Amino acid sequence: MKKVIVALLLAASAFTLTACDRETVPAGYVGVKVDLYGTEKGVQQQVVGVGRYWLTINEELYKFPTFNQLHTYHDPFVFQTSDSMTISAHVGVEYAVEPDKVAKVFQTYRKGVDDITTSNLRQNISDALIKHSTDMNITQLAAGGKTKLLDEVTKDLRAGLEPIGIHIVKLSWTTDLDYPKQVKDSINAKIEANQKAARVENEVAQSKAEAQKAIELARGEAESNRIRAEAEANAITLRGQALRSNPEVLQLEAINRWDGKTPVYVAGGNSAPPFVQFKP
């Protein structure tokens, strides 16, 4: 009997060891050991730190990262503006689970962090988007309201999730918002009109600049001519004054130009003596 009992104990021990599983909680994570069976399944839990743990067949270990998580949702979020325009967009979220509230996070959702992210957190984002997008029309949204919308959604998420233990760092649009076709056409037409107006404005400015340049050139040319004319007039005046003050200069110039011959013909029968006066 003793041998049988020993054999049974060994068999039971072997069965227990093979039925157990060993899990590791790595650095940066907090674990939650949960009972899967019994009247308090999922309620009876134990928070564990970094290390290796043996789990029985009725236990499961959930690992929660305590560093920032960045998740981008593959499926777009769909919401409407106040003027019933349907918008779709892809959203990314950055968040972190607070280490001292890991047990509360599990008690609230009864699932791991991946399932919380893809289902519960997504639903919270979607609800907040639908709620706040109706506070603005399509024009306000397209004219810079995207940032305001995400800010309002982030405030709602923080107010609802931080008491549980999930801190929302930020939300972001990971793609451009997808507007209805008529809105896209209107936006493109407006952009084209603005570009055309800017181009015309630049052309007008260029024409004004060229006209002003021509005016300045003409003004400069006129001023240059005036200065040149004044200089010539002043030169003539000064020369006349010099000749009147010094008649000998005029006679000297005549002498310099005379070829030494007495004029043969005198106009009008003028028999005046030569202009050169010789003094004894």
C-alpha cells in the first residue's frame, strides 16, 4: 500500500507540474494573475512585478506595459459635422497604463491591454468624435477645426480614462480627413481661386514696379538733361562775361585765326580797315 500511495503521489506531482505553465513579466511591465474558475473567476487577482511565475491550470497572467504605447487604428473613424457632412479619418493614440492602477484597469475591462486598445479605447475615441464633430460645420472643420476637434476628444478621454488608470498622452490624425466629393471640389475651387488671385496680385505689383522703374528712369534722364543744359548755359554766360571784360582776348583769337592776307572783298562796300590794329 505504501508503494501504491507513493506512486500515486508522484503521479499527482508529475501531473501538477505538467499542468503548470511558467510565465515571465519582463521589465517595463506589471502582471496580474487571475483565477479562471470558481465562483470568483476573474475577480480574484494578484498584481505581480517583474519576474517568472508558475501558473496552475486555473490561472492566467495578464501583462500590462507601463511605458507609452502608440497605436494607429487601421480602420477609419466615421463622424458627421453639424451640417450632416460625413467625414472619415484615421486616428492614432499614444497612452500609458499607470503602474499602481493596473488592478483597477483589469477590474474595469477584464481583458488584456491589446483587447482594451482595439475595442474599448477605440469605442471611446469614436464616441467622443461623434459628440464633438457636431459642434462645427464642414467649413469650420476644413478651416482649421481639426486640431480643435482632437483637443476636445482628448479632454473627454482623459476625464473618463485617467481615473481608471489609463493616461492619454495625445491623439493625432494619421491621414488627411476624407471629405465628401462636393466638399473636395469646393475646397479645390477655393484653393484655385486663391492661387489665381495671388498670381494676379503679383502681376499687378510687378507692373507697378516696372512702371515706377520707368518713371524713375525718365525722371533721372530729365534731371540729367537739366543739369547738362544748366552747365552749358553757365559756361556760355561765363564765356560772354569774360570776353566783355577782356576785349583783347577776342582780338587775340582773331589774330590766331587770321591767315595774314588782307581781305580782297568787303561786304556791302565796307572799306573799313583790317580788324587788326597795329600800334607804332
